[in-house]
Amino acid sequence: MAKESDLYAPVKAMLEGKGYQVKGEVNGCDVVAVKDGAPAVIVELKLAFSLDLVLQGIQRQSLADDVYLAINAPDTPQKRKNWRSRQRGYVKLCRMLGLGLMLVQGSTTKILLDPTPYVPRKNKRRQTRLMNEFMARVGDPNMGGINRTKIITAYRQDALRCAVVLAGCDSMKVAEIKAAAGVPKAASILQKNYYNWFARTARGIYCLTPTGQQGLKTYAEALPALNENPAAQV
């Protein structure tokens, strides 16, 4: 069975090949490498990627700018499968934390990522969508952390407003629904009909379907908040 110390020789050989002088177990650091004209390098060794290893690497960043995490390459089909599914996420995490990542396989050490300062790229379009949704949503209809539950979005709230208006009559014109529900995008919601809540009975005229009636029952607890004025209509 492999031991953490088995990773030392391959990592040392790789660093020495790059011109570093390498020593093990220096003041609690698994590997320390020094080269004239270059920052000191610290490497922490573990058989597998773990939170403990990440925390150890973060602690070492107070001692050196270049800190690597070195792990043993998976040695079974199942471990290799798990590694393939998670490698991208592990690399991204290390990049965000400014840590490097090495993979040791036998006598070979491969650098998957060098440590560099991380500056996240902002996605302006997604930022705008986030704030539009936040401002358009009335109240706080969802509990954070829920799963297996349909989220009440601003769009769904608008669809519910239209459904409430239609629930009180056989059918209505789009303009009337828009005015009564206070939903500027009522025409689009009725036409696209994502939830199958509406049916067109004639040109520009809609009614509520049985699915829509059930939708009002399903989201009954969210209906009172719809009487409030939305912060924004986007």
C-alpha cells in the first residue's frame, strides 16, 4: 500500500531537474525547494485530494508564494473514474486559491497547475441577469438550500398573476389581462405558455387551463405576496 513518503522521491527528482536544491520535512513542510533567483517552493504531499490537504496548502502560503499540493495518481479503475470526474473542479479550486497541483505516478511527477494569483473573470451578462431577477422577484418566496422543489422565479410570479386574473372569468383579451395583472410581458407569457397554464380560445383571447387551475393550488401560499408592487418589471 502506498504511503505519503512514497511521493517524496519523485517530487524531489522533478524539482532537482529544474535546478532546485530540495529538502524534506523542514519546519513542518513536507518538501522545501530553493533555487538562486527564484522564490522558494513548498510542496505538501497526500495520497488523495482532500480538504485537509487544501487547508494545509493555505497555511503554507504564509511561508512562500509558490505552494503546491502533490497527490498520488489513482491506481484502480474506480479511483481513476472518480478522478476524471473531479479533476477539473480540483484544478479550478486550486487556481482560485493560488495553489499549484502535482500528480505523482510511479517515479514521474506531472505539474497540473502552477500557483498564480487568481483574478476571477466576471460574466457581465450573468451578473445583469442575477440582479434583474433579484429586483423583479416580489418578496422572498423560496427558502435557500431547498432542492426537489420548483423555484418561484419572477417569471413564474408574473405567470401566476395572469392565472389569478383568468381564474375569475371564462376568457379575456391579452390587453385586459396585461392591465388587470399588472404584467407588461403578459402577451409573451401567454403565447409561450411554458407551464401549460393558458390556452388561446380566439385571436388575442386566452383562458385558464385545468393545469393552470392546479398551478394556482400548488402555489397558493405564494399568491398573497403577488398583491405587492414588484420592485421592478424587467
